[in-house]
Amino acid sequence: MTEPQFHAGFVSLVGRPNAGKSTLTNALVGSKVAITSAKPQTTRHTIRGIVHREDSQLILVDTPGLHRPRTLLGKRLNELVADTLAEVDAVGFCLPANEAIGPGDRYIAAQLAALKRTPVIALVTKTDLVDRAALARQLMSVTALGNEVLGEAGWADVVPVSAADGFQVDTVADVLVGHMPVSPPLYPDGELTDEPEAVMVAELVREAALEGVRDELPHSLAVVVEEIVPREGRSDENPLLDVRVNLYVERSSQKAIIIGRGGSRLRDVGTTARRGIEALLGTKVYLDLHVKIAKDWQRDPKQLVKLGF
């Protein structure tokens, strides 16, 4: 009797901003590898999360939300998504169960229709937020959208899922594995992401900074890690890392929002981010945050490069 073959490959999760892509990535991996926020356009980099199973391995590429771009940053984010889609084995299209299909979803579906040979799986996310009747209606709408843009073939699969309560997360993994090629493992066992530590640290700081702020801020906030260095004079038994991070905004009014009255908000950001960074790096951290103004950086090619886009 022949042994079952191992399957491994890349899956890109796409969808409009705040469709639940990052939360689903974290649920599938079983660990936090992508930041989440109620604010749209939280994800700005393609974070790879790695799902290890006995018979397979999924490398999840969590992309920025596809949208009609209004700035140079928006255009570059869309180009990043297009480049990613060209190189994966399957695409998971996230559509929230609690929101009617809109122009943004149709725009993305039209982009996906151009992927002639890549299977597209429709993932109806956030099912915990609707009742069974509403979910049934959304599943019908999503199926109809697939038939409309992809013809009779429609989506390769349609799977309802809730990352919040774990409903069908394993089923999503099963379905995605079914579209992966026969391949040996692509990453060592136990490795959950291939993102550099500095990128993960920056994302954790940005996630903390986005909590509870006004809608204007998410698009205008960029975070850059200047250095992560061991504190001199500390013993191996009691190490401390100095982590210096700059937060960039576009206007002085936004700087005031981030810092808060008497620096109170920035202290809260530091406290929240430090907890996540210490869990990530496995050691005590001294987090040094500075807020700076980079005027209209989203529209300035030189500043975009400087800030890592």
C-alpha cells in the first residue's frame, strides 16, 4: 500500500479592507502572525503564515485589501497584491457574512476572473455575526457572484467560516489543501512565519497605535523600527532588548492624536505593543517610541521608499 502523498503550496487571502483576512490567517496558523484591527487597510505587507499538518503544509499570504487606489501608496499596495496573486497555487476570496456584496467585492471578483488557471475559493467570513437565515442568503449571493464573473464554473469552492469562534476553520484548511500540489514541506516544522522580526515588531506597534483612533489616522500612520539591540551590561540570565521605533504621521494634528494629553496615549500604545513584542521575541524589552511628521508621505515617492513601500 502506497503512503499518502504530501502536499504543500501557497494560498493568497484577498478581499476588500476589513473582510477578516488577517483574523482568518491567525486562526489557521494557530498563532498571531498578522495584525488585526477594526480599521480598514490595517495590512500593508504580505505576511506569510505557515500552517503545518501531518500530510500537508499551507503557506498563507495575507495581502493588503484590494481597493480602488486614491494615493500612490494605495496604487503600490494594489500592485503588491497583483504580484502576489500571480505566484500562488490558490486564492481565498474573503467576503463577510454580515455585509451585502458591494462594488468593492465586484471590483475584486473582476480582478480574480483574470486568473485563468488559479482556483478561487470563496470564504464567507464572520459567520458568528449573522443568523442561519442571513448566512443562507449570503451564501446564495456569493455563489451568484461567482457564476456572474467566472461563468458556469463559478468558484472552486464556497466555505462559510468564523475565525472568531473556530467554526469551519479546519474545513477551510482541508479545502485549501485539496488545491495544493504534491510537494515536500517548504518550511521547517514549527516555523510559523518568514517575516523578519523588525517587520513583525513594527506591525505590533502600528496595531496598538490604531486602537481607538479616528478614521483619518490609519492611512496616514507608518511605523519603522530603527534598531533592536541587546542592552549592554545585562547578563545572559537577565537580558533586555532596546527597541527603538519611529511612528510617522502626515500632520501635526495627527501627531497630537497619537501622543495624547500629556503623552498618555503614547504610553498606552507602548504598554500594549511591548506585551506583544516581548511575547514575539521571548525576552524583556525596553520600547522607545518617537512620533515624527513626514508631510504627505503617502503621495511622495521618495518618502514611500524611505518608509518601506
